[in-house]
Amino acid sequence: MRPSEDRSGVPGAARCAASEGEGFALKTAGPRESDAGALDIRSALKEGMARLRAADVPSHTLAAELLLMHVLGRDRAWLYAHPEERIEPGEAKKYFSLVARRAAGEPTQYLTGKQEFWGLEFEVTPAVLIPRPETEHVVEVALERLGAQSMARRSGARESGATLRLADAGTGSGCLAVALARELRHAEIFATDISAAALEVARRNAARHGVAGRIHFVQTDLLSAFMVSPLATSHSLALSESEGPLTFDLIVSNPPYVARGDAASLQREVREHEPETALFGGPTGVEIYARLAEQAGRLLRSGGTLVLELGFGAADQVRALVAAQGIWVNTSITKDLAGIPRVLATERA
């Protein structure tokens, strides 16, 4: 779900068992300070929640907890098991500094530098879009489609168990590329982004999860670097030494799809802090899909799959532009947990 349509509060908030109300310990005890002026955990959390609530921060309880967990290097269960544990003055100062920044609009994930996706922890910085839970549906649909394809291929020319070649267009933090690399042990993946800073974050995430050796990071606009041109040479990314033109079994993308005109309606956390190149897909937000589908149509093998995350209300338009190209079959739309059409999948005829 893109930020303009996020109805759940903090965009891309880490999945956590936190409730939206005060924790049980906070309801039964008031603030307490030591003689040295250091707060205990109960008092610090209560004060952090109060400051974030006063600033109208969505999911203020969760944000206060995540920031204190980050400062102390502890998990949520530990916080609530040790409500009277003292916080050092330096830690308290750092915590309330982060609370102030969150109250001013900075996303919690940029303050802690991390976000969970597909059960993995990813580094995030202001150079990349914060991974959203809805994007996990792209991974799910891609794996489902590849499973069906592998059954169909077993009697075909492509050897069962052979290396799959995938592309992730606009990789950002690398969450899709890394998740797919973890699931598909024989896959070779090309992850692209127009931002050099985003690719550095993605490289670190690939290394963190042990898949850097199977992901190639390419700075380019969508899939442009792989398009064969009259000037292409044997050293070009568009060509492989053994097979000629580089082709793919699967292409996935969570492209920028917020309409430029919707910028003012975005949450301030998104509008003021997340990268514009990862947010805006053109005047209406769907223009980028035509380019993606055209490039993918030239780069996918026959029967190869294209899987795209969709913006809110874009499903019919994207399905229509894909159909208009006349080269796609078996097109499907998958809804997210909120019932919103979220992922389009289609195959190269």
C-alpha cells in the first residue's frame, strides 16, 4: 500500500504485538525518577507516549516502544518485564531526542534504521522507501507463479532445477530481491535502481542476509540497462556471453505510483521524508506501468512472468494497458488483506 492510501497510521510500521492503548504497567503506576534524575522504563515510556500523542503521531504507543527498544537494545517483552529498571541519563536524553524528531514527523523506521519485511530485518535510510507489509504479496504471487511454471517446464527444453534469472526493477532497500533470493536458492537476480544511494543500502541488506553473491546491483532507470541496442557489445549488460541477449524468467517491481497531484494528501512522514523518486509515478501515477510492461515484454522469455504492485484504484487502468500491448496472457489481480487490488501478474505469450 503506498503512503497516500495508508489507513493504518505509521507507514510501514514494524509488526509488533503492541496495542494502541497504554501498556498494562503504565496504567497502574505514575512517573518516578531516581535521586540522580534518571527515569525508570515505566516513566520514560509513559512520557514518550504522552509527547507523541500530543503531537498527533499515529500509533504513538508503538512508536514510543520501538524508539526505547532501539535506544536500550532490548525487545518489547523485556521492557514490560522490567518497568522499574533505571535508564541512564544519556540514554534518556537520546530517547527523548528521538521522540522529539518523531513528533516533528520523521518516520520511526528512519530513526531506528530498520524495518521488517518477509520475516527479515532490513536497513532503511531516507534514501529508500520504507518497505510496506502489502509488498509481501508481490513475493507471494511471484513464488506461486514460478511454482506453476516449473511444473509446466519439466518436460520442456529448460532443465528442471536450472538457474532462474530474475529482475527487480526499482529495488530500493532491496527487500523484494533479497526475499526472493532467500526463497529461490538457484536464482540469479538483477536489482536495479536509478539512485546510487538506494543501491548501497540494498547491497548492505543483501550482504546482511547472505545473498549478495547472487544479486547484481545495477544503476539504471527501470530495466533500461538490459535493452539491446545497435551499440551493444559483448561487455554490455544487455548481453550474456553464453546466451546472447539477456532474458529473464521473472520480473518484479514495486514502482513509484503516487500521482503528482496527490502529493499534498500524503502523510507528512511520507511527503517530507521519503524519496520522491520512489513515490511519484507521473501525473496520474500509472504512466510508469506502460514503460515497465513494454520493457518486460522485450526481456522476458516466452512464458516468463511479470509481477507488479498496484497503487490504490489503479488495477483496471493497469490491466487495460497491459491488455492493449497484445503480448500478455494469464493476467490476474491479487487483493491485499484489506481487500484492495494490490498485485498484477501476467505472462509473456
